[in-house]
Amino acid sequence: MDTTSPVGVSGQIALIRRLETIANNVANAGTVGYRGEAVTFSTIVSDTKPFRTSFAFGGGPHVNSASGGFARTGNPLDVAVKGNAYLAISTPQGAAYTRDGRMQLLPTGELVSLAGHPILDPSGSPLTLDPRGGPPEIGSNGAISQDGRNVGAIGLFELDFSKGYNRFENASFLPVAAPAPVEDFTANAIVQGFTEQSNVNPVTEITRLISVQRAFEAMSSSLEQRDQAIRETIQALGPRGS
């Protein structure tokens, strides 16, 4: 059994998935709180005769957990997350989790994201502040106070991406596994007056993009040359068999 074409096609499919991931990373290199993705690949070995054949199999994407750089804004409603935890927001698709800590206080007192999604406390309830209580002070554990009064706390959550996830509005995630509230604020903390930049390095990603494109072109050329050789062989042997 000739498996050259199936093996080549499996490799092309894997490279296409890698190209899509890299392109998405590059597009979000300037997105606040964005965490880049990579695709893991594995090998499927078939029991073909006379030799076993290995096919490329594209596994699911995984999230780059490295933190992005912090940018000082001085805005009391901006927060960055130190460590590997996430803020929670309420969306039409359920609770989503993000590193984008840019918030706004509505005239009604609701604390929401820039897109208008309510910010959630550790219990998963929307936060409401005093709209006339002055700028909030936010502690490293997420506790919020106004005029010296405790008015709530921003929830921090740890995510398990190994069970799967979906993206929501660029920097946010909808994880399959239930997140766990952060209880130890030694490794994870909130920093007020800062935002976290994307952890994508555009130069590195563009270099990877060029490398994957060249690999795809080389594989396509190889398959085309093989198909041409088969056509020439058929044309050469055809008259002899007639």
C-alpha cells in the first residue's frame, strides 16, 4: 500500500492548523491580557504492510501561560493579575475568565469590563460599588474599599485548560472544567493601576509563520512531484499493456 499521499496530506493539515494559530497570535499581539496559543501534535502509527506508517495528528491547542509585561496606567479601575490566575466576568455564554483588567464603574454602581460585562466576586456574583464613594482601593487579594469601607472583592480563579476551552472576545476563555477560586495570594495577586500586555512576541511569531509556510510549500512541492512521476509512469507503461 502506497501511503505517501495520505502521510503528506496529514502533514499539510497539521501545518495549516499551526498557521492558523500563529496568525491569530500575531493578530492579538496588541490585545490587552491576551495569552497566545500553540498547537501540540502527536503521531498515529498505522499497521500497514510491509512497513508501519506514521501519520501526523494535530492535537488541541494549548495556552501559553507566560505573563505579559505590565503597563502602568494610574487608573484606579485598571488591574493586572500577577501569577497564573484570571478575573471572572459574566457573559451571555456564562462566566468567562480573562487577564484584561480594564474596568469601568457605571452610574448605577455596577463594576463592569470595558465591553460591559459584570465583574464577578469570588462567589461568582456581580460586584456593585458606591458610585459616589470615590475611587476604589483594590488590595492584592482583590478586596475593594471606598472611604475606608470594605465594599466587596474581585474574584481570582485558576483554570485547568487540559479539559478543553473556547475563546471569548479575544483575551477571555470559556473553560470546560470548573475553575477554582484562588485562596493563596502568595503566588497570585492583583496589582491596581496597571494592565497586562499580550504575552505574544510578534517577531518570534512572524519568524515561526515564515518557517511553517516554507515547510508547507516544500511538502506541497514534494507531493506534486510525486504525482507527476506517477502520471509519467502510467503514460510510459500504458502503451505496453494495450
